[in-house]
Amino acid sequence: MTPLIAHLSTTVSAPQAPTWVRLTELGAAVLFILALKGLSSPKSARRGNLLGALGAGVATVVIFFYGTEYYGEGLSNLKGNLPFILLAITIGSLIGWIAAKRVQMTQMPQMVALFNGVGGGAAAVVSVVEFSAPTANESKAALAATVFTVLVGAVSFSGSILTFMKLQELMTSRPVVLPLGRYITSLAGIGTIAAAILLVVDPTNTLLYVLLGMSLLMGLLLVLPVGGADVPIVISLLNAFTGLSVAASGYVLGNTLLIVAGTLVGASGTLLTRMMAAAMGRPLTNTLFGAFTAKAITASGTTEDRPVKSASPDDVAIMLSYARKVIIVPGYGLAVAQAQNTIRELVELLSAKGIQVDYAIHPVAGRMPGHMNVLLAEANVPYDQLKEMDEINPEFAEADVALVVGANDVVNPAARDDKTAPIYGMPILNVDQAGQVVFLKRSMRPGFAGIENELLFDPKTSLLFGDAKETLTKVVSAVKGL
């Protein structure tokens, strides 16, 4: 056992720990709970994030420093490793600070996936180190928790790295199905569980590294066949895995606060995964393994052979200005173009003309839940204009114009009509029921799910091609001139 691990596992669980330390740990746990509560709404998300960071900071400082005063040895046991620990803290803090300052809203899911993978990997590494400690074999329960942390943490690490690569487009975002993929995945899963059981029964370092390698492979095999809009669901699931691995490592180290924090992450991640799967209209098993039984995606026709009706910014401005009711459907393209302030300006102009304007928010629009809410909140869009799918769907039939800005899969009628489509069964926004539909798109490239949207070829649909911010700016200028 390294000195740091030994120090943490003894001082945190030591019965002689002073009362103020226990109270501080309790306060940090309360801060974690308040953080989750704050993150449940865009209005309080920033406060929730700060509360969570404060709780983590307090917990880290207390566990690092209180031993110096109350235990004679304290940090003296860390003399050999202290420079490396401080260096790691400094490097990690710098990476986190720079990443948080530079990351764009469109890249937030990638960063969440990457950081989540690091958390799972860290929990696995700690458990590998703990496994080599002389006390690791004293309790079968502790040994089982150690093995569980290695397995789940490694799956979370490799799976999260792969989701990062998919979202960052370092590899294809479409499902990747290996030959005999379902059998390979099944055998790998059985082998991983068997190795974990054998490791608890007869712990050896060789078997530990076999389990570690198989768990890393299992993470890759679980994520490879997932594609399109399902990737954020897998991020949420892997986040829950990381929480469970952290909670188990807390048990191994005798750290109650780690158990509390990991359990909160695991529970909230599980609930979020279920909510996202429900929003997609199919069970989680279909998300993870549906690609093994799905038919290959083929285009129903080439875009060159099928005419579409294009429009100019002036055409769109006239259409919007003479409407009575307009519904805006924001999507990932709006986020990429950073056009949230421009769309807000357009809505304000239309509202000044007496036109009713609302935003239709799909649960999985963008790349993560709440993506559009946060994006529009940045532009100070009033919350009462943001309407969730169930609330806004009945209103599309009354809308004169539906303006779709960068969304595709969440308005694709194939989710209702085409049983062979990978998004079949996903609840969508009923844009096709509006009187007129305007799509702002860069090109005729399919959405994240990789299939065409038949609504683009509907006679009542007009396409305005170009960068969303540039085209919206031209529409705003045209509306001002009317």
C-alpha cells in the first residue's frame, strides 16, 4: 500500500477523528446533495455547480491536512511522495481550469465524457494499488469491493474515452458492429464476470491484470455498437458506473464521504439514463444492443435526385413577419454557430409585431439533456418562452411557421413512420404539422443518427442554407426592413 493510500484509509476511518472533521464531512455531503438539487434546473445550475465544487474542495482539504494537527505523524509519512502529490494536484488543477475556460458549449458532452472516464480510471487505479496491500485479503467483503471497483471503473474509463472520440468525430459516430459482435460481447462479458469471481475466491496479481484488461475491452465493446443520438445516453450510464466505482472505492478505503458522493452520482446517473432512454422512446437494452439486430442504414434516395425547395433570407423574413404564431426549434446547429443571441433578437422583433413566438425544446436536442435550455439561457431568453416537448407538441398544428435551426433527428417523422429507422419509437416534435416549415441547414447532410429526414422534401418545407448565425443575421435585417 502506498503511504498516501495507507494514510487516507487509516485517518479517514479512525475512530479518534475530531468532531469538527466529522461535521465538516457532513457539511460536504450536504453540499453535494444541494448541488444535485441545483443542477436539476437551468435557473439554479450555476449555483449547484459551485456548491458541488465547494463540497469537493472542502473534503479534499480536510482529508489532506487535518492529520497534521491531530495525528503526530500526519504529513510526515508523505515526505517521499509529497512533491509528486503536489505536482499532480497542480497539473490537474491547471488542466481543469484551462479546459473549463476554453471549452465551447457544443463540446461540453465530450468534456463530460472525458472527465467521467478519468474518474472511473482513477477509481480503478486506486483499487489496483489497494489490492496489493497486505490488508487486502483480510476481508472478503473489502476484496469484493476492490474487484468491483476495478471492473466497473475500467469499463467506465475505456467506454468514456470511446464516447469522447465519437462525439469529437475522431471516429465515426455511427454504430460499429464487429463480425459476430454479439457473440464476442457476450463471451467477453461472461469472461469478465468469471475473472472477477475467481479473483475474489483466489486473489492473485496475474488474475487481477487479466480482469483489468478484460474490463477495458468490455467498455469498448459496449460503446462501439452505439451511435447517433444514443451516445449521450451511454455517457449518462457510464457516469453512473463511475459513481458506483467511487462508492465502492470509498468502502475499500474506509472513506464515508466517498461512499456518499459515489452513491449520489450513481443514483442520479441511473435516473438520468432512464429518463433519457424514455425520451428516446425505447428501453436501454435497445440502445446498447439494438445495433446487433438492426438492419444496415441505407439512403432512400440520393439528395441529387430529389428536389428541395430553397428560400432566401428575404423569403423567410416575409414568411415570419406575416405569421400569427411561430415556433422555434433549436438544435445542435444553433449551438455550433453560436447563434443564440441572434435568434433571441429575431424573436424580439417578431414579438414586437404582435406575433406569438415560442421555443420547442426536445429532451435530447443537442448533445445532452438541457443543452438547449442552457444555450438559450446564455442569451437571456425568458424561461416562459421555453416549452418542453409534451407541452408544445399540440400547438404545432396551430402554428403558421415552424423554424428549425440546426435540429434534424428530433423532428424526423421516420421516428413515427419507419420501423426500420434506428430512431424509430423516439418521441419527436410534431414540426410536420405546422402550416409551413423552414429549415436552417449548412447542407443536406443527414443528422447525427445518419438517416435522411423526409420532411426536408415535403412541399411545405423551405430550406435556408448556410451558417445559422450568418443566415439569421440576414433574416433579422430583412425583418427590420419590413
